[in-house]
Amino acid sequence: MGGKILLANIDVPGIRGYDVYRSNGGYTSVEKALREMTQAQVTAEVNKSGLRGRGGAGFPTGLKWSFLDRKSDKPRYLVCNADESEPGTFKDRYLMHHLPHRLIEGLIISSFALGVKTCYIYIRGEFKYLVGILEKAIKEAHLHGFLGERILGTDFSLNIYVHPGAGAYICGEETALLESLEGKRGNPRIKPPFPAFKGLYGCPTVVNNVETLAAVGPIISMGGEAYAMIGKGKSTGTKLISACGNIKNPGVYEIEMGLPVEDFIYSPEYCGGIANDKYLKAVIPGGSSVPILPADLILSTAKGEKRLMTYESLADGDFESGTMLGSGGFIVYDEDACIVRNTWNLTRFYRHESCGQCSPCREGTGWMEKVLYRIEHRQGKMSDIDLLVRVAKNIEGNTICPLGDAAAWPVASAIRHFRVEFEEHVLHPAAMLEKERHLKLKY
Amino acid sequence: MLKVTIDNISIEVEEGTTILNAARMIGGKVVPPAMCYYSKLKGSGGKCRTCLVKVSHSSAKDPRPMGKLVASCSTPVQDGMVVQNLTSPEVIETRKGIVEFLLLNHPLDCPVCDQAGECDLQDLSFGFGMEETATEEERREFPMIDIGEKIKLHMNRCILCYRCVYTADQLTEKRLHGVLYRGDVSEIGTFIQHAVTNDFSGNMIDVCPVGALTDKTFRFKSRVWFLNPMNAHRDCPACSGKVTAWMFGNEIYRITGRKDRYGELEEFICNECRFEKKDINDWVIEGPRHIRRQSVISANHYEEMKKQSLIDPIAGTMESLT
Amino acid sequence: MNHTNNLINHPLFLKEGKKVAFTSEVLNKVHSLMERYPADQQKSALLPVLHIAQEEFGGYLSVDVMDYVAALLGIQPIEVYEVATFYSMFYLEKTGTYVIEVCRTGPCAISGGEMIMEHLLEVLKIKPGETTPDGMFTLKEVECLGSCGTGPVMQVNTRYFEHLTPGKVDKILAEMREYANNDKPDDSTWVEKFC
């Protein structure tokens, strides 16, 4: 395995505490940034690193920072998006659980670069146990002079607060998150204006994912150019992939971008192959929202090239034959998996999590779920399959926030690649149910 | 001033103007329908998605098209922007899809709904709806409730435009109702049995684009197209007192605010004017109110139709219709 | 933890003879939480304060409790109802001592989550959303808990139990019953989480 960057020293006993973290090189990047660099220099390093948002969209972080309204005389905010709720994704939780100070370090440097004095970590309420861990880390950082007034004797002051959510996937969308942080329903805002101009409390705000912010410390330590050398093309650096589903070794892996998908699935270092040595059927590589791909298309592109773990390679072929790296929630399905049941399951998730604000998502997710339920439970009709395609198309791109797309893509891609399976469910419902009953026994 | 072209018709507007408002300045067929946007309510819009349009040129500086259809009510115009509404088949197809979504759980009970004849959703369905319904799922149902002494809430008919919530927020001192729960079970409500009694709460009825909020003093009294809308006014200490009195002979059946051609109130009126003053002696009747030609009320030739100018968006010319 | 001795007597909260008020200890914590947000943005503290209120006042949010929180933060009660009904972690009805929430989303489902649910239905003899007659357990189905690599997963009063099997579930239930007879066995409370 290549050198770990984000997860460096994760195996050192006690690394969660300040003392051990510090004695293993922790907070040196903060010292470097605050003592030796200007705000602009820090931003320049992040730009050079080619770091892209790790929450799912893959938007260049430096560019996002550059949008921040620096002319406004209002206070600026940095909000850390720790509302990790995308099915299949559990990397941020792992990072915060084991290395809370890595995140705090990144927050301090990023706040310094952005001229922020108050930073909030919005964490999903279900991760209550992490709130204590983060609060403790923040307290330790205060105690050792890395937070509070005049950090390291400079003019820079910063406070970080943890803010728990309360069970809403939609709050992972940055403007819904800001609404929630303001104590409101998690309804995404209508853009423009973007948070860079009118974010938290109407002030200029940057919202970044946990993994993105945690990468800022190592980038300052090693230099942006060195970070950009890692990875492949525009997918620079390392990425945390949370692997789950029917594989031998589920867990969180830090990979260098550019690793072949095949190696990731079958190498004993990573997933270790398919559980019980079954065949690979399909993979959702970037969290449940991204299109599902059948085994042949996830291992190589339609052009016959090896599929790599990069933003570009996974997206090769667009949605016809490609998918997205997304948040890195890598869900593997073996030969026994029922695509229809799985699609219904995920659609039920989106129906449950839709905020209900705009009509295509509110009505469309519920409609798709009901139709998929019927197909899965013996009451489907052939025309239902095309109906699903049409409803998904009417949702996609027409909603306020990306949740609509996230609900439409799994349905559209499952039918695109596994249409036969949907037809089988309509034609031979009893046989399908029998098969599933049989499969349940395997656990 | 910024130049924007909508369906081949150009207009210059001030910075900050939205596409929808620019279209309204042009008028006629180029105006996208809006079910949730309300110019007098801050923060409204963006939710129903019926006003989605295609931006084929973002601006003079950046001629690229916008990747997705945008909500015209909340997208500001940029100089040199080119917008397609009815000239884009994609927009029309999408709008049909949106109408289908809005009607998916709507009870389609127009024959017994007081809003019929002046319902934005009805008009929209007439324009963009499909002839047959594609869904065979059960529609969601809510119990009917009294949200105030004089206001009935039929949640089944609601399209969650949030207008009534903004109205209560911005017109009354204490908002007592709001949007509860989430997703496709979200509903308008007070959570606990609360009577919404604020002095201006009745305006919720007028801003509601569908028959979800109706005037209990008028329910089942008459179909709107049997009544004559007359401009009327009185000296009111609380509001402007300028209303529309809906009359049958010398009898006032109901009072509403005066609505402009986009269905928006010109001025909000108080509850006393709306609910309490049903005697013709309470009012100075000014005369018949101009109504839209498309309105079912005009079918009775209530008002003599003048020649109206309509703009043909496809040809970009003015066309006279009788 | 017995908070009943030092209830604050605030006339606002003496509805129907019931006293809804945080103890002075908890109230201090709540005030320190409110200080984390700008003075004109106290509504921001709503979610954390509701978490605390739910824990302090019997595991669910009654109308009285929500009205109390609204008064504390200086907002309208409807603003609290809107929020409390939106988020799935707030319960609006009385729950059992233990709220068991079983993840049913994709990755958990393919690793046996459905079977865990079936087992719980059988053992507890209740439907999802219901509470056992002894008031011990409330069973709920929830969406992704963010623990997909360690499924099947359930959360009991915000504590995670992973890699579940029916046998393991039985053991957990037995332990819970035993705990409940003695003292509060759980993780630390929300109040304790905030330093």
C-alpha cells in the first residue's frame, strides 16, 4: 500500500488524543501555515494540490474558496459538512472517530486562509458518540493554544463548534445544511445566491466535506505540488473509499487515485474479492446516488480500457456506460443480488429523505417507490418499466437540489443495465419471490 | 439596463430582475406559469417548478447555454441572455411532467371545489395536462380541518407552494401554521388545534393557487362563474378597503382582494372586510371588474370584450385577436 | 439522575399543573450552547436543545416541551413544531425505555438487515413503530445509519450495535432488560457530550 496521508498513523495507540497526535507530527502544518505563510499562500497551495471536494460533487476546493465574497464586511463562516448519510458511505465517520485532530487541524488552516473566525462542524445526529470525541479534541486544541484568541501569538483567532443534526439525509446538501444550522427545516435554498455570497445567516460561507478539510493539513505539510503528484491527471491525491456489500473485507481504505477498480475489488489489501467466492454482479462505486454498473462495465470502460478509481475514468462513457466516483461509497453486489429489490430499497430511501419542498422530487420519489414496490411484490406490469424511466427523466435536473437527480439515477441506471431482470419480475413474479426466499436463508 | 430575449422578443430590464418578471413586462404568451412565486411575498418561488425555462445563451459574456432548465421566478436576468419558454419543446415536455406531478396526488375534485373556475392548477392542467392519468397508485389523503373560524383547509388539494406560510409570516404578527413533516407526507397545519385568528389571515385564501384554503363564509354558496365580480371600496381603518365584491343581483356572496392578471392580490385586505361585510350597504360599488378573456366567467359575456393584443412568441410579432 | 428536586418555577411553564423546565444545571449548559451562535441567531440552537429536551423530558417531545423550548429561544411554537416533525430523530409520541432503530437501507439489506428486523418482530411481538406493552422497547425502521461496512446495524437510544446476528440481538435485548431494572445503562447524554 502506498503511503497513507489522511489515515497516516491511524494504528498508533492513543492517536485520538492530542498528546500522541502531536508527538507524531500533528499540528506542525498549522504552525507552518500561521507562522510562515500568508492567507493567499495557503489558498495557492490548495489550488496547486488540485484537491477536489470529497463529499460527492468533486468540485475543485481552491476554486470554491476563491468564490468567497471577500468584499463583504459581514463575518465569514466555514462550515464542515459531517452529515455523512449517503448509503454506502462511512469514511468521514471513520476519520473523525480515529483522527479527530486531523480534521481540527484542517479546519484551523482553512479558516486562516478564508479569514474565518467561527467555524461549525455540522454532524449528523445519529453520530452522537462522535460529538463527544470532537468536543474533546476541540477542548484539547484550545488548551494547547491552537484554538481561541490569538492562535500561536498571531492575530488569527478561531472558535470551532460542533452542531448535531437530527436525522435528515437532505441536510448533506450544503444549503439545506445551512438552513438546518440556522434551526430551520432542512429545505435546500434556491440558488443563486450561492453560500459564497449569502450562506450562514446571510454571510459569506464556505461549506466543505470532512475529508476535503482533513486533506488541507497534509497538503500544507507536503506542499500542493507534491500532493498533486499523487494520483492521476485531474484526480489528485488520495481518496477514502468505504467498501461494503458482498465483499470479504468491508471497511475504509485510503487509495491513491488511479488504482484499477479490479485491483480494488480483488486485491487482499482492499476488498479481498467477493464474499463466499461468488461472482461479481454489479457495483455502485460512489454512494447509492450514482448509477449502478454491471460487472463488465465497472471493470473496464465501454472502449475496453481498464476502469480506474478516478473521477474521470469512472465517469467515462457518461451515463450510457459510466458512473461517478461520488462520495466513495463502494457497494458491491454478488451474483445473488436482486437488482429490482435493491432499486426499490434505495428508492424508498429517497422517498423517505425527500424534503418535500419541490414538486418533482416530492411526488416523483413517492411514485417511483410505489411502482417499484409493485414490481417487486408480484403486481408489476410491463408498462411500469417504461413509466419508471419516464418519471425518473421528469425528476432529473428539474429539482431545486441534487436529491432529485440522486433519486432518479439509480432507477434509470438499473433499468438501463438490468432491464431483463425487471421484465422477469413482471413475467415470472412467483419464481422471483421463491428465489429471494431461498436466498434469505444464506445469511 | 440588461437586455434579455424571451421567445424571440427582446426587452431591457433593470439589474436584479428575474426572467419571470422580465417576461411579465413583455406580457402575453411568453409569460411562464407560476404556481408558487408571488411577487408580494418575500422568499416565495422556486418550489413548484412550473416556470422552468431554457436558457440557450447565459449572457453576452458567456454565450454557453445553462446546463439545466432554470426556475424563471428565481433566476436573475443577465445582459444578453436568451431564454426559451414556449419556443422550446423541452420546456413544454418538462412542464407537462411537472403538471403530472402536481396532479399525482391531487383529488381532481373540481366539480365540488369552490376554487373551480378561478384555480391556477385547473388552468395549468388545461394548458399542459395530459388527457389520461398514468398513475394507478392510491392518492394520499388528509382529513379536512378548520384552520380558523372562517378558513377551511383541504390538505388533499394542496400543492405545497408555501405561499400561505409566507403570508402568515409577513402579514401577521404571530405565525400559527406552517409546513409539518417532510417529503410526500408533508402538510400545512398548526400541529395543535389552533385557530388562525390574525387580522390579515384571510389573505391566505386569496394567495392559495388551488382550493386548499377556502372561505368558509362562501363554501358551496355558488360557482364563481355565476357571480359578477365588482370593484368596491369602503373606509376601513385596518386596510385599504379596496376589494372585489362577488355579486348575484344585489346580494354580495363573497369579498376577495383585487387580483391582477397573474392572479396576485393588488393589496392585501383585512379579515373584517373579507368576512364580516356582506351587505351591499357596507360598500361603494364602483363597477364591473375587468376579467381575463380566458376566464370561464367571460363565457357568460359578463363584460364586453375589447380587442386584445396578444404577442405571438413564435413569430415574434404582434397579433390582434378579437 | 434525579432532576425533580430543583425544578425552576417559571410561570410560563406551569401548564396543566405540569412543570416543564430544565434543571439549573442543564439550563446552564443550554445557555452555553446558545452562546455558540450570534446573539440575533438564537434559533440556531434549536436542534441541539431539542436533543437535550427529548432526553430530559421522557424521551419524546410533547407539545409542552416544544413550547418551553420555543420560549427559551424566543421563537414561535410553530417554528419548533415545523422542525420537530421534519427530523427523524425527534419523537412526538411517548416511546419505550429503549428505542431500537434497525437500518433497512441498501447495504444493510443485502447483508441481512431484513432478517434482523424479522427476528425482532418475532421476539418483541410488535410492529415497526409500536412499543412493547411493558413500555420497555419501541421498534423502528430507519434509513442508512452510516455503518454500511459493519451491517446489519441497529441503534438503541443512539448507541450503535453492529455485525448483528439473531443470537446477538437476543443477547442485547436481555442485557437491556437487566440494565433497565438497575440504572441508566446508556452512553452519556447529549448534555454531557457538549464540553
